[in-house]
Amino acid sequence: MTIHELLHLTYFRGGNLELARKALRIQAFSLGWRRRIEERLTKLEEAAG
């Protein structure tokens, strides 16, 4: 995952469920980043219905 992909996902309403899931598999992210990604994934899953 690139920094560009991560920033797009967390700050610019990235709509990619697979990218969010991929990001959560990266163990090196801090708790703060993981929370942001989890929040984004939850919103994406709710929108996908």
C-alpha cells in the first residue's frame, strides 16, 4: 500500500472496500491509523448495504 492510497482512503472519501481491508492487514500501522481505517471501512460497508 502506498502513502497516496492510505491518505486517499482515510481523508478523501476513498470508496474502495478492498483497499480498506488491505490496509487493516498491515500490522505496522499505529492504533490511530487503524482506527481511522476501521471507521472508513465501517462507513463503506454500510453504504454498500
